[in-house]
Amino acid sequence: MQLGSESEWEAEQSLNELGQLVQTAGAEVVGCIMQRIEKPNVRTFVGSGKAERVMQLARAEHADLVIFDVDLSPSQQRNLEGIISKVKIIDRTGIIIDIFAQHAHSAEGKLQVELAQLNYLLPRLRGMWQHLERQGVGGVGLRGPGETQLETDKRLMRKRIQRLNKELEELKQNRSTQRKQRKRQGIYSIALVGYTNAGKSTLLNALTGADVLVEDKLFATLDSTSRKLNMDHHRKEVVISDTVGFIKKLPHQLVAAFRSTLDEVKMADLLLHIVDASHPQLEGQIKAVEDVLEELEADQKPQILILNKIDLVDSTDRTRLRKLYPDAVQVSAGEGIGFDKVRDAIDKQMRKGMVRLHVLIPYTRGELIQKLYSLGLIISEDHTAEGTDIVADVPEENSSEFSSYVAS
């Protein structure tokens, strides 16, 4: 369904994406209806006449599911189910959460998805389970007198949400401890971000030799994966992490539920923003990712824009993209094109604001060597009779701490 603020082309692209989501969820698209409206109907989002038309099409195609490419309020969803009877009604958020439920494999991912599901379903219980409005039977160990089954289910659901939040908070603390340990060890952290199906997992596999699942589907991988990235130019350890793909109108329930995983983005030293260079809505996808980064308060992080799948773009469009995004790196993760340029761009970013020092650190000052590893990029290290001879790039603001040990 198209809102007045969207152009017809944008609405068609959004519906095409919804069709991909439906296929990823395991369903088949048998029909599509678009309506341009300036203001949504409070009761049914679309007008009653359009709702009747949807009902007729659903019956003609023997459909058992109707998906709206918007976020419906619980009351709008109930009212639409009253008009389009015998057919399940869900919205864009509902289908995305369903896909997440299918693709979450780690214990943390499953907890995050369950939390998103419960927060989504809680306000919709009344419409989904009207038969539970009947009075429950009191008794020892059972519901209190007069409490309805629906109220009991809501209470149990809220308790489960509290428990999930507690478990995820514990996992968040564990992640935070791991990140602090990385910082103390001087590990440089890179996070891959991008629109879903832009090729993040393929690039991670190509750069690090990882074996992350790669499929031509939206949200093929949800669980965060971290791997070491070998940088030949220096000895600093670099870790690169894949993250959940973003999407236009990413449901707030999922952003909230996956916040502990997405904190990997917030805590990273550098973001690699992966873009499908061949996608017709490339600019819109970049904007969608930037919006999510802003919501995560990570929009000010240093970024490198990676234009992936460049092998699917003709020479004219490559030139146009080079003019539009002069600092971007053009690669093809699938064809193995441009990896050296990615590493060079990372290396250049890591060296920003640094100065090169050649120091001789006495063996009695081991803590200074540890600090060099934590702060800078070690170029070379030799052990001599006088101490440890090190050449390193360090942040300019910290260089004075080692001025007493500069080698002659």
C-alpha cells in the first residue's frame, strides 16, 4: 500500500522488496494491489472499498495470507481481519520478524528474536485470541477469581519479556567485557554494516577465510561472526565482525532486541559500509543504513564505503558511481576483485592522526611496550642488549609519552 509521501517508483521498489521478503519466509506471491493515499484510514489503514477489493482478490487466488507493506496498528489489523475474513493479516514488521525467527541459530539470536516476537504480539493478543476472553476457572494453583485467560496470557508474556531482557542484559555485559579486553590488548575492531543481501558475509569470507553462510536471500545470516583480519603492513591485531543486515523501515522491535549485538557497531573503531552497487535503489539503501546507524548513535564513526558487486555494473555506471562516491572502494566479493584496495583503505584509516616513532624501551619498562601495542601500529620490533627497539605509528596526542626513549 502506497503512502502519499512516497513516489510511485519508490512504492513499486518497496513492494518488490516485500515480495523478496515473502519468498525468503517461504511463501508465494499470487497478487499485488497498490493504493495511493494522503492519510491512512484510522480504522483500516486503507479505505473500506480497497479492503473489499483485497478480500475479492484473496478469495479469487485462494490466498491464506495478506501482507501490508506498512506497519499496522493492532486495531487496524483486527478490523482488516474482520473485513478480509478467513485470511490471516500481517504487516511488514510481522513478515520480517518471521524471517528472523527462521534464521536465528545462536542462543543469543534466538533470545533476541523471541523478545521481538513477544513485544510485537503482546498488544495484538486480543484480536488473535478472542476465544480466550472467556472467564477462567479459579482454584488452588490456578488463576485468581474473575481473571480472564487473555489477562493471564498477557501477564505470563510480560514475565517472559522481563526474563528475556535480563538474560540479554547478562549477555550484553559479557560482550562488553570481551570488547574491553580487546581494547586492553590493542586489538583494532572493524564492523561490517550494510543493507541486507549487499554481500557482507561474502566479503567477510573473502577477506578472512571464514565460512559464514552465503545465500542470495534477505537476512540469510543474523548471528554476529568475528574473525581475524591479516594486515601485512603492521603487527597490530585486527578483528572484523559481520552484523545483521539492515533494511528500509527496519522494525523498532528488532533494533531494540538486537541492540546488544548491534553494540558491536557502536564500539567498533571503523565501519565498512557494504553497498550493492548494482541495485537500482542504491542511494535509498545507503540512506536506510545511515538512518539505523544514527538510531544506534554510531553515525559519527569512521566509515569506508565499499561498492560491492561491481562486476554487475557496466563501465558507464562505474564512472558515474566513481564521481558520486569518490572515496568509495569498488569491489566484487564474489569475483575476488578489489581486495587489496580494501586492505589499503583500512590501513590508511588506521594510520590517520598517527606519527611514526623509533624508540628504545628498557626491559624494566615493559608497561610502555604494552601501551605501544595498545595505542599504535607496530612496524618492527627487535630485542637488543639495551632494550626493545621498536618502530611504531602512534596517535600524535600520545607521542610525547615516549619522547624520553626516542632512539638516536
